[in-house]
Amino acid sequence: MTSRRPQDGDVQLEPPVARHADVVPAVEDRSYLIFILGALAMALLAGFLLSVVISLALSGTITWGEERLPQMTQAHGWAQVQGWAGLFVAGMALRLMPRFAGRPPIRTKVTVPIFVLLFAAAAGRVVAQSSPAGTAAEALLVVAGLAGAAGAAAVGAAVGYTLARGRKRPEPWRYFAWAGAAWWAVWAVLMLIAAFKGARNDVFVPARLDDAMAWTVMLGAVGNFVFSVQSRSVPVFFGRRLPSRRKLAPPGVLLNAGALLVLASGLPFDGPVSERLLGAGLALAGAGLAWLAPVAGSVWGEAKRLRPRARAAARYVLAANITVLMAGALLAWAGANSVVSGEFESFGARDAARHALGLGMITMLIIGMAQLVSPVFALERAEARPAGLEDHLAWWSLVAAIGLRVIAALAYAHIETGPRMHLAATAGVLAWLGLAMFAFSVVRAVRKEPRMKALLATAAGVSDSGR
Ligand code: HEM
């Protein structure tokens, strides 16, 4: 057999160790990068920026946007949930699910249009809800809803197709991935409903629907993929065996049953029924999350299996799961209170849980897993040097941001809104800085990649000429 010499731009991949009909050759696929960069743009330019603006406006420190504060608060929530979490989770699901299922990568002619739809939807909603009301804002909200619905349905369909055609081993990640794909299809319908209702209501989506929708998405569409990916890798990083299907079935059922009840609470029931449904949903899902964090993820230990540089990334995963554990307990408590009273209870605990999940399960896990599994960080993962100053600064900024944001939420009804929202604004600034440092490391890794390929090509050339 003759072999061609490596050329510039080639991607040298490990030769397959097995030749078998089931072995899928690795193909370089970089479209996940646009999802990461798009998610970072949404977070830095919209979600975290608006978090500071609304906190300062709620405290009365600034008057900018005062009259549209309810809309801007929704704009912040969805920039984070749809833009930051949604884009990243979609990118990772489209990249990783085919690998897990032993299928060829999903083609860029599918993934890139999905990215465009999802990005346009998130950006459109934020612009519509943070600009002056009028027919243009209403039209933009509807267009964003249509784009988002198409994008979310396509994510559900692409992942579902991949799973249906892939290897059918009874591994737990598959069940979470199936559930995740189904929740993306549900999200598509919710996006349409929210867009049309919001357009008829001064670009403000009715609060009960919006709240039920945000929880449904965080628990169902995001939570399931988070635990699908974690259950297949994280315990191993921390030197434990992968959990079995039997072990993960009860918390997985709790999480999804909870998300279903939350979804049902958005239907037009009367007050107490709706509050009890939402409460029961949050309580069940909370119990599921608190159970999943130590079993499918990890809340203690050292990532001994990883190199020193990668261990710094593993502590993000640890912190993420510890906050999931905390958020789960808060949700179980807040939800149980509403089940008993039939009223909206424990705003502080719900807000703390929402932000523990948003900054922990979502932000910390994104940063940790991106560094641990995405190829663009492969060179840095392999470095022998431990984490540098910028890694430590980013880490401590984000840890402080979680602490302050959760305290600001739990202090609801105990201290006045002014100082409470100043704590939140400080958290927002710290989170923004931490994320900006992570964005910097992504850009640095993207720029370093050609050097990595050149090194690999040289190494391959040397071994070729030595044959
Ligand atoms: C440190 C960063 C953050 C700060 C300072 C912050 C601040 C806030 C504030 C002040 C509110 C309004 C709460 C109220 O009504 O009293 C809020 C709501 C919300 N936040 Fe955040 N947030 C941050 C990060 C996040 C993240 C990362 C996510 C999700 C990934 C998120 C999702 C939400 C949602 C869904 C709402 C509810 C929006 C609504 O009422 O429609 N936040 N946030």
C-alpha cells in the first residue's frame, strides 16, 4: 500500500486500530466551534451584560430601561437560557451524540443552518424585548420565535435520527439523550406559543407561561443532555466506574416527570392547581438533580486520571455538580412548600436554584467540559504545566459570582432590594469577567491549532521517513 506524504492543512488522525463494519472513521468536524463562539457572544454581549443592567435598574441605581424592566428581565433570562446554554448544548449534542452512537458526524449543511436559526432566534428575542415597544419589536419577536422553533425542532430531529440509526447498546446516556431530543421538540412548540402571546402583550410573554417554559427548558432540554454527556465520561475522570442504567433510571425518571409537571403548570388551570403542579414538578425534578449530581457527575474527589493541566478544568465540573446538588435541594424544598399551600412560595429559594443552575450546571459545566472534550483544547490538555494565573482568576471570579448571586437570591425578604441587587450586580460583573477570560482562552486555542497540526504533521513525517 502506498501512502501520500502529509501536506499543509492535513489533519493527522490516529490510524484505526480495528477494521470492522461497525468502526466509524474519525472525520474532523469544526462546526461545534461556531456554536461555542456564538454562545459566548450571546453571553458576553447580551445575557451577562443585561444581568448587570437589570440588577442596577432593580436597585434604583440607574433609571435606564426602567419602564421596560419586565421585558428586559425576560430578555436577560432568554439570552442566557436560549443563547448561552441553548447554543452550547445544541452544538455539543450535535457533535457528541453521533460519536457516542457510532455514527458519522452530522454534516455541516445540517449543523450550520441550525446554528444560524438558533442564533438569530436568541438575538432576535433579546433585541425585541430590550428595545422600545412598537410593531417592529412585535414582528421581530414573532420572526425570532419562528426561527427558534425551526432550529429547536431540527436539533430534536437530528439527535433523534442519530440515536435511532446508531448502535443500540443499553447505556444510560442514550436514554437521557432521547429525553433531551424530545424536550427540544417540545421547546420548539413553546417558542412559537411564547412569541405569538408576547407579540400581543407589549412584547412581554405572560409571566406564568414564561416561568414554566424557562424551568421546562433548563430541566428537560438542557438537564438531560448535561447528564447524558456527564454519565458517559465524568465518573471515569474521577477514577470511578460508569454508572449503570439501573442506577440512573430512578433519578432520570424524577427529573423528566418533574419537567412534565412543570410544563403542565403552564396550561390555563386555576391558580392553586397550577401552583401545585409547578411545585410538584420542581420538587420531583429537584430530587432528581440532587441524586444525579453525585451519581452521573461527581461532587467530590480528584480527577487523577487527567493530566495536571486538564485537572484545572475538572474542578469546574466538580463545582458545577456541587451547585446542582444545592439547587436540587432548594427546588425540592421550594416546590414542596407550594404543593402544601397551593400558592407561589419561596421566591428566594427558586431564584437561588435558578441561578445556581444557570451559573453552575450551565456556565461552570460549559467551561469545564469545553476544555475537557473539545478538540480545540487538545494541545492545552496535553501540556505538562499546571493552570496559569488567568485560569485561576477566571475560576475564582466565577466561584465568587455564584456565591454572591445565590446569597442575593436567598436574602430576598430579609434585606432591602437596593443592597440585594448591588450584590447581584457585583456577581454579574465578576461572572462577565470570568467568562471573558474563558472566551480569551478559546480564541487563543483556536489560534494555536494550526501550530498543533503542524507539529503533528512533522511528527508523522518523521515516522513516515523512518519506515
Ligand atoms: C451573575 C450573573 C447573573 C445575574 C447578576 C443575574 C441577575 C438576574 C436578576 C436580577 C433577575 C431578576 C430577578 C427578579 O425578578 O428579581 C434574573 C432573572 C433571571 N435569570 Fe439571571 N442573572 C445572572 C445569570 C443568569 C444565568 C447564567 C442564567 C441562565 C443560564 C439566568 C437566568 C435567569 C432567568 C431565567 C431569569 C428569570 C427571567 C424572567 O423573570 O423572565 N441568569 N437574573
